Amino acid sequence: MRLRRRHRPLAVAGAPRLLVPFAGAGLEPAVLDAALRIARADGAVFVPAYLIIVPFSLPLDSPLTHEVELALPLLEAVELRAIDEGVPVDARLEHGRSLRDALRRLWDVESFDRILLPVSADERAGFDERDVAWILMNAPTETLALRPASGSVRPRPVRR
């Protein structure tokens, strides 16, 4: 029996980039599914970015080991799903004093062609309405806000 090796799909130079920022509990399955569909349809590189909030009581460059230990498995799971779906992925880990500050810091050093913003009534799972309003007014590119219906779970497609 041969084992399938996961090969990271190669991003084409100059390919569009789809940023999907998230924090806390990770990406809801419906948001991840939508992001992968959009990236595939656009021939885009999927850029999941986990945002870490650094308390004002600590220096901005503090290591925050506990937060990083929570973030890395979430990012890895998202990357593996993208690889399984054949979508080029380039994950990021960004920190800031707030979610908005972390996004601003990311936008200052990288460019993106589209942003898919997960919205949730539970701010541990996504951006709240104040963050969404700020992002829609300040984002440097086209921004899509996605708020999945509560309890909505889309079955994963069967690959043959």
C-alpha cells in the first residue's frame, strides 16, 4: 500500500493573495470552506493569518509562548486542509495591541488582493461589529465579510 504524501501546491509568482485573518478559537468550517473555494476560483494564494493580542502591560515583542502554542496547531490544521484541497497556502502569525492593530501591522508589510473576514456574534470566534465596521472602512483592498448561520455545518466534499 502506497502512502500519499502531501505536497504543498506551488504559488504562481504574481498570483492574487486572499487574506483570512482570525483569532481565538480558529476558523469555523463554513468560513474555511468558503475561503478555499474563493482561493481556488481566483487562482489565489490562501493566506490564513492568526492574530495575537499583546496586553499593554507587556512589550509588543513579548514572546507570548502560551498564545503561540495555541495558534500554531490551528494554523497547521488550516494549512493541511488547504494542501489537501490543492490550494497554495502561505500562513502568517501577527501580533498587535488589538485585532485592528495586528491587522494594520500585517497590511503595512504585505499586500493582499482580497480579504475574507470571519464575523461572529461570539467575539472569541471572529470579529465583532465594531471591528468589522473599522475593517470595512480601513481595509486596503476588497473585503468580504462572512457570517455563517449558527449551527451551519457544510459536509466536506468527497475526493475520489
